[in-house]
Amino acid sequence: MSEIPLRKISYYDEFECQCSRCIDNCCHGWVIPLDEDILDRIKKEKGAYGIWLRSTVHGKNQKIFSPLSIRCPHLTRDGYCGIQKRKGEGYIADVCREYPRIRFNFGPAAEYFLDLSCVHAASLFLNHVDDEDVFVRGRAEVLPDTYGNNEEYEHFELLEQHRMHMVAEIRRAARVSAEELNDSMRAYAGREWRVQNELLIKGGSRLWECDEAEDIGCDLFPLPIKHINEMMSTCFYEEWLKYSSPFLYKLCRMYYKNFDRLDYAQGDEELKRLFDTYIATDKTIVKVMGDYMVSVLLRRYMMSFEDYSPYHHFKDAYLMLNLFCLFYVLWYDKNGKPKKKDVARIIAAAEKRFFHNDNALKDVHAAVKAEKQNGKNNP
């Protein structure tokens, strides 16, 4: 029995794959990486089925399914994994077997989450936004390998304290008003950049030196339309989404239909109209927005233990929050108040594209920074 304390998000044990009942199957919309064990099994599989399996492996060094991110070739018409149906769960890739479970073993503690790019996991999140305790505690007999090689446990404790302070404060602010949430986020942007800068100097790392404190004093919720437009103009959106992620494509097309012909001043007016109509005046929606940002911080902030990047992951959270907010108000304006299942689909579709596409994540960060720097030079 491990002596390392285990913290699990409160709804972790409630997850059960919906299989054919899922409204947005996870076997499409991204590249599916294959671990060495399944590749070895595929190479050894005999007969016609072995030939078929090997014909579906693609990519550099032949290590992926679904190279175009459309759908896994082994997804059956009834919504199940064809490999699992024929060969059993032990035969499928690790990522398929584990998803959407996220397990971190930091050394001084382990934490388990659900990835909200899964629509059912997003639904469970929405069902538990009022949980007083975000974690349940326990112990695990078998833990994953340690995340990274950092053994500075004082550093871990510092980051943990920062995260839980942010979680408490953002939850509090979101229950007051949109303005209070924005003010809270602005305050943390400056603090997290200063902490990150100190950690980078201490660790002798230049990894995140491109992150600048351009957010200090700026509104972060909602962002100005020029920053939203820069994010949407990256590879976060592309015509190929029509096939790989039809629901996200539909959301993106709503954005362009509303904003494509507007200049920045007109766009800000339209965004303010949407925000004031559907977000600022409804505290229940602001609360969900705050709870969602908390969810992202819980899942991503402690990665800073290895890469010294608390500000960078804080930025992940507020950029993703703004995309979620944008799609929420666009849906509300066109279809009426989103039902819980609609909100879950919005979260899952945006997270899949934002957090599981390295190019999109990198492009969004760079685009917003470039736009802000241009704004400084052109008041």
C-alpha cells in the first residue's frame, strides 16, 4: 500500500464510459497515439485480421491511428471499439484504456482528475460544481510513474498553497459578480507571473522567458474582441473541423457569422451586448464560469512543479474560460439558454481542440501575446 496521499476530484469514481450512449464519441477528433506494447501485439497478430490492423497504423515511425483526426478506423457503427470487442480491453492502447482519467504522481502527493474533453466527464463536472470539497482523499495501491523528476518538495508545497488560495478566491468572486471575478483574475495574473519569474531564475531555466506580464492591469473576463479574434484566427479553427469536430465547427461558424464583418470597436460593442445580456446579469452563469476556471486550474496548475510555469498555466485557464464564455453566449443568443447537456458539449469540444492540439495551444498563446504587444505600440 502506497504511503503517498491520494487526492481525487470529487466525481472521479462516478465516471463510467457511455460507449454507444455517448453523444460525442471520443474515438474521433484527434490523433490516437499507440504505445509500444500495442504496436508489438499488432505486429504479431496473424491472419487477415493482423493484416487489417497493420494497415490502419500510420504516421512517422508508424505509431498512430486516425492521422487526419477524423475518426479511429476501429470505431464500430454501434459506438464501440472494434479491437476491444474482438481482442479484449487488455489489447487496446493505454490512452484509450485510461481516457478520460488523468493521474499525476508528483512525489509528495498524487492527484486524479477527469479530462473534460470527454462530454460525460464534463457533465459530471457540471453536476458537482456545488461540492464543498473539490477533492476526496484516499490511498492507492498502484500509482503511475512520478511526473517529472523534480524533488524540491518545498516548491510543490508553495505551488499547492497558491493553487488552493486561487481556487477559494475565484470561487468566492464568481458567486458575487462578473466584475468581481475579473478583478480577482487580474490580481492573480500579476502574482503568478512574478512567481514564475522567480522560479525560472532559481531553476536556471529559459523555457518560459517568452511569457511577459502583459496581463497586469488588463481585463481578462471578457477579453477584448481583438484578442478573441486572434485566438480564433489560429489553427484552433480550420475548415477541417467540419469533419473532425462538427459541433466545434458549428460553434466557430456562429462566431464568424456574428463578428466577421465588424471592426474591433463594433465587435467590442457586440461582445458587450452578449456578455451583459447573458452573463453579467445572471449570477448563476457567472458561478459556472468561475467553477469552470477552477476546474482548469486544478487540472493544470500543478504541472508547474516540473516546468516552473504557474503563470503560463494560469493563462491557459483564462484563455480557455474566454472561449467557453464566447461559445456559451453565442449559443444562448441563437438557441436560447443552453441546457446542461449543451454546456457539457461546449466544454468538451473546446477542450479537445485547445488542450489536445499542441499547435493550437501554442498558436493561441502566441497570438494573444502578439496582439497585446501590438496594442502597446499602437494605442
